[in-house]
Amino acid sequence: MCYQNKTLLEIFNSRNDISEYVFHFTKSATARESFNSIIQSKAIKDINGNGYICFTESPITMMSDMFDLFSRYPEPMYAPYGIGIKKENFFKMGGRPVIYGTEEDGEKLKSIDMGWRFELLRPKIHDFSWLREWRIEKSQIDLNIDNCITVVPTIKDELDLVLNLHDIDIDAEPEDGGSTIFYHGEFDRIFKCITIEKIKELKLLSNQEIEEQLKQCNEQESIFLGSEWK
């Protein structure tokens, strides 16, 4: 991201609670299947007919505890399967932060055709401000490898959902009485991906660290799948 204001750049670099992305996560017991549907169709759709699509600007590096909390429920509010779009690009597309307020605030926004941005706030009773929600007044957002990233729980999920296997290379190293067989999968990448597993393993905290991981996502990759002795 290019900042024209030096102070603004310094603030963003010093604040790990500010994300360069907004994220759309799937939910409920079918979160994985819903995510796979998004990947296969290469589009996020307003399937509930709300008139808008919801995102959160909460940093992915700080959301693992939230996902652990939601995993205790059979129908979690959010699951760690999602799509991220750079915030500046999302803004250009028409995305805007949600306006939290009272019923009266909501009526005023509806009167100027801005009701889609409103979310009711009753502190300690009905409060979703922790989501830092953004919305976009669209029925569909088309996705490609250049305009978004994906988030999944594990590296295995990345292999299963975000990469297309097109070949397996088999190598053998002879040993006394047999051979060790090595398997490498040749994959085409559908989308760039960051896993919650990798974030935890590497203790990633900053936007820069996330970007470094994403730079390692190649459109074609050879990945070690395992070995066996025969």
C-alpha cells in the first residue's frame, strides 16, 4: 500500500490492530462447504438477499482466539474460512464502514438510502461493533488470484480447497532390501492463501509479515506429500 502521508504510514506500521484487508468469513456447520462454493464459483454472493455483502476489518493475525471461541458451537457465527480484499480496493469498489447507532440513527440513514450501512448498537445488550464491519451494496463480487486472498484453518485445507492437483511425481531412493518412495504433488494455485495454522506456527503479528507469506504463493507449486518404504 502506498501512503502519501509519512505520519499515516508510521501509524499503520506501529499498529498491529489495523488491517490492510477486509475479510468475508463463512459461518455455521457448513462453513467449509460454503467456502468451497465461493472458490469454485470464484464469486461472493449475497445469498440471503440482504442487498449488501458483509466484511470485517479485524486483523487476521488477531482472530485465532475468536475462531477458537466460535468452534465450541455447533453453528458458529464465523469460521476460519474466508476471503480477504485489500481495504483500499474494497473502498474503490464501493465498500464502506458500518455505522453503529440507535434506531433513530437507522431511520435517518434509511431516509437518505444509506440504510444498508446501519447496524443497531445497544452497549452490553446488542453490540457487534467488535466486528469492525464493512459492507458493500452489491449482489456479487467476482474474485480472481489478483484481487483477493483466501484464509483457511490448516495447510491441508489449502491443499484440498485452494490448490488444484494436476500431477504427482514419484521418486525412489534404493536402500538395502527395498526403496524409499517420495511423492510430490504438482498444483495449480486458484488463489493466494494464508492459513491460521501458519499464523500460529510463525507467530505472525504484522501486516508486513502476512505480505511476506503471501509473496511465497506461486501460481504453480510442487509440494511434498509424503513418503513410504517398500
